[in-house]
Amino acid sequence: MENGSGRLQKLESRVFSGERLGEEEALFLATEVPTPLLVDMADRLRRELNGDRVFYNRNIHFEPTNQCLYDCLFCAFRRDVGTGPEKGGWLLGADDLLRRLEAFPKGTLTELHITGGVHPGRNLEWAESFLRTLRAARPELHLKAFTAVEIDYFARSSRTTVEEALARLKEAGLGSLPGGGAEIFAPEVRRRIAGGKAPAQRWIEVHRAAHRIGLPTNATMLYGHVESAAQRVDHLLRLRDLQEETGGFQAFVPLRYRNGNNRLSALPEISADEERRVFALSRLVLNNVRHLKVYWVMSGMERALGLLRCGGDDLDGTINDSTRIYSMAGGQEHPCCDEKGMRLAIEAAGRVPCERDSLYRVLER
Ligand code: SF4
């Protein structure tokens, strides 16, 4: 019978030659390989894929509304539809964003990252007009907008297909999709925590359709709540399979569950060791997705820099205190990092800072 180290060597050579791991093999990595070995393997694969560069971009987030039809148990951000500012609700449009952008003249940002709650008054026509207004006013900015859950709702509320919805949004200025809304694909977990929103198959369908019309996307996994190791592996392998088919994922973003102000708050957050294991596992299983993003807003910059040693190569982004999704759940209160600070932090981690655009092209300035 093969011993553990022989098995690990075989797995490693398969991962490094770009092969797909089977479910059992990935589960072996997830549960039986000691953290230092797992992290070391992921770090070496990261170096092979991306060298010592750490990518970053200059962006802000915009969350048009936190009023949402759905009611995900882990969400500290949402409010009931119609909730006013006195109870923490907001409903903003393109004009509000354009006013905010007055503080960011041309040349200071490259990307707008736009996601929010699913509001019944906002359909595909609203989304098209929103994007058109932004594109007309700030054509130099890449619009990375709307999760698969939002796209699903736009399509259904305007009685059309996701293919048609995405084609119209692309025409209106959409440049790429963020990866949110994936949570955990396993139906028993998704049903329990994700408030009845689009099932896994629909999330995958939206991303497949986006890739087919040349819209790149990211993918996420919300981990560290009620899911098992096997369910994480299942999630990663489903993403890997779609990437094999389309090649349209630019980056994978593991998102650690934070337990502030939501209905799963009784759950403890997972340990730093477990977090490192999830990043390393993600790097190894998704060996066909080029970038592993460390979303520093989720964990704070210090912890994020540590995750760059677990396979991460992308430290999104300057943010400028423009997102509330994680801060409302216990993440960094006012996430903001200017470009100089970003570069210094990356250098302090022993890596080479590299500004990218939204399509991961290196920007020389
Ligand atoms: S996670 Fe998204 S879809 Fe779920 S309740 Fe929060 S805003 Fe709504």
C-alpha cells in the first residue's frame, strides 16, 4: 500500500503538470496533509504561475443598494426593501456614483467594482441605463459589475435569458463580472444559508454564458461557516471544471466567513491555520485559474500579507473606503490603502508589486 509521502509526491507532480485532481485526492490534501507541506506546495505553484509579482489595482467599490429581496443568513449588509437611512438602508444610482467619482479625477483609478443587494425595482433596463450613464461620463474606467445573483434577477425580472441579459449589459459597457454569490455550491448548505437565491447551477450558467461572449469573470467561495471539507472540495472542483470548459475565470477569491451582525453569529470564525489551508488548497485544486486573490478587506492587511505565502498573487485593490459588505460583518472598518501603501506592503512581504488593469494586463506608469 502506498504511503502518505509517496501519494503526496504523485499528487504534486500531477498538480504541477496542470492535471485535474479527483475528489478523493483533493480531500486528502484538504484533510490529511500537514499545513506546512500544503502551504509550501501552493507557494511553489504560485511562483511557477506568477513569479514573485503581486498584482494590485486602483479601484473603488460601489454598492448601489443594500436593500435585498433575499435573506442570506451570513449577510450583515442587507436590509429589507424600503428600509430608509435611519435604519441603515440605502438606494443609490449612477448620479450618486458620479458625484463620488468627482474625488477621483481621470488617471487616479482604473476600475469600478459594483455589487449590491437584489432590489425588486431594479431590472435589466435599469442596469443597462446605469452602465450607459457611467460609461458616457467616465469611459476610461473598467466596469466590473453585478454578481451572477444580480444578473439572474435582471434576466428573470425582464423576462429574458441570461445570455440576452449579458449581451445587453456588455453592449451598455459591462467589462467583466465579479465572482460573488457563489457561497458554497452544495445544495444542502446553499439552501440553508443563502436565502433562496439562485442555485449553484444557475450561478454556473451565468458565468458560462459570460465567458462565451467574452466577458471574463472571477469566482468566489464563502468558507468557514457550516460547510464541510468535502463541500469545499466539491465547490472548487466544479469551478475547475467550468474553467476547463471556458477558460473565462481570471481569479479565484476565497472569502472567509465573518461572524459580526448576522444570523450565524453564534458560529466561531475559523482559525488562521484553517484559513491558510483553504488558500493553499484552492491554489492547488484550481491549478487552471491563473490568479488567487487575497481580498485584504476581509481579513485586514497584515493577515492578507501572510496569505500571499499560501498561493496568493493578487492583492485587490486600493478600495478607498468604498465598501461596507465586510466591515458590517466585522471586517476592517474603513478599508483604504493608497497605492504607495499597497506597494510598500507588498515589498515588505518580500514580493514585487505590479499594477494591473482589470484584465490582468501589467500597467507601466
Ligand atoms: S448576500 Fe447578497 S443576496 Fe444575500 S442577502 Fe446579502 S445582499 Fe442579498
